[in-house]
Amino acid sequence: MTQTLGICIPTYKRPAFLRRCVTSALEAAKQLPVRVFIADDSLDDSNQAVYEELQIIHGDRIVVRRNARNLGIDENIQACVEMCDCDYAWIVGEDDYFLPNSVPRILAILQETQANFLFANYAFVGDQDAHFLSIALDAAETEIPGSRFVSDYLWAVGFIGACVVKRRTWSDTSAAPYKDTYYTHVGRICQLLAAPGATVRMVLEPNVANRVEGTDTFTWKHDSYGVFFGFKAMCETVARELPAIAGPAHNAARVMERRYRWLSLRVAMRLRSECGYDRSQYIRYLAPHTRSTPKRWALYLISITPPAVFRPLVAAYRLFR
């Protein structure tokens, strides 16, 4: 088995997605002896049939550890990376999948770089897997300073499938400051990039498909605005903990908000249509951060309107955008 790269998949209770993700990884690897490390946070046998099926076909290329207690999304990501004993760990969500030639591409690049972090570009896909919407980043394929990456592109590594980390230096970082933000892995990447002379190797050919439509798209869908504001909290913590990149971290939060417009009515309607926004999120997150009284009322009305009301509008927007 190769010691250069391991694929790390934190999993929950979605066996069909897990099967597809693991299968796509090993198909993309072709004959390369890459292992897949799976941290199972289901606490039941939801995925057992998938493990048995995959291990019959792939043997010891599939490494599974079941958590003794429920870790939650953030902590399970960290646990999955800790399982990996390879030089680099590529973290990928169970509901995403690898694109053809992605694994050989990343392995080849790892042979020629000493970077602590490699950014693996990805494609956004819709409910239908073949429906490609866009590519995450359109930039030069090169190595760039860590501080510049934090400032301009940190938003893109909220998606874990973009993250290939050097295990040795990753182990020197701390998860504690970023706990409960949903973005512990991003905070730890910032620690890697705050070191003097740190660079990021950018791989701009899409490597993973990131599914961004549908009511079951995200494991954290029930707390969508908690995720949005969690990124801001993580950036503020980075700025406090890592003064060398405080400016870039503050800018990263601004870039994220401009890109996703998470305080907009359009986003609220889309999330409501997907059952990802309700009155409790309005009270906790949006009301305190919305100055305009008419907009607060609009956001409140959206939060209590039946989700089905917005689905035709959202579908029409996606059709014509």
C-alpha cells in the first residue's frame, strides 16, 4: 500500500452515499494501492452491509473504525484524519464523489511538493449527479503564499473534499480553539499556513464533485445559519490566535459573506424550501444580525411559511440562472 496518500471519509448514516464515495475513490485510483480510512459516527449497523461488500472486493484497502460515542460532524472529521498513517490525508465527505483521474493526479503532485496543504479544486453538482453547475475556483495552478490563500480562498476549504493535509504537521496543530464552529479543520489549516514561508499547492483541475442541491445534501442542514456564522467565528478565532494572519482571516470572513450572501432573502427562501431554515434559526441568528426592520419581518415570514411555497421559485431560479 502507498504511504504517500490516504483517503479519509467521516461517515454517518447514509450508506448509499458512502458506497458511492468509496467506490468512486478506488475507481479513480485505478491500480494505485491507496487506502480508504472511514470513521463511522453512526453508532449502529447502518453501514455494516456496505463495509462487508467493499471489504470482499477491496480487502485491506478499506480501514474502518466505529466510534464508541457520537462525536458529531466536526470531531469526526478530526478523528478520521487521526486514523490515517500516510504522509498526506485527503478528507472527503461521504455524500461527495471522486472524479476520474483525480487520485493519480494528486499523488503525482505530492511527489513534487513539500507544501503542508494542498488545495484540490472541485465541481459543484446538482441533484442529478451529471448536472455540473460550476467549478469552485478559477485561478492559476501554482503555489501561493499561505496568507494570500487565507485571505482570498479560505471559503473554498469549508468543503472538506478540497483538503489534502500533511499528517506530520497537521498533528502539531490544535483543534481546541475552533471547537463547535463546524470549521475546526479550517482553523487547523490556518495554523499550517501561518508559519513563515508557508505555501499552498493549488490543483485547479476539478477532483471531487460537491453536491449542493437537495433537502438531504448536508448533514448540518438543520443548522444552516449556525454553519454560516460558525465560519465567521472561526475566522475571528484565527485572527486572535494567529496574529501573523489576522488581517487575512478577517478578510476571509468578508469574502465568505459576499460570496454566499447568507443574510439575503434569496438564501433564506432557498433554505426554507429545503427545510434548512425555520423560526428558531431566525430568532437565534438572523434577527440579531439584521438592522432593517422590513427585512427582519421578511425573514421572519419566510421562516414560518410552508417550505413547499418556495420550491417552485427555487426551481425556476435554478433553471434560468
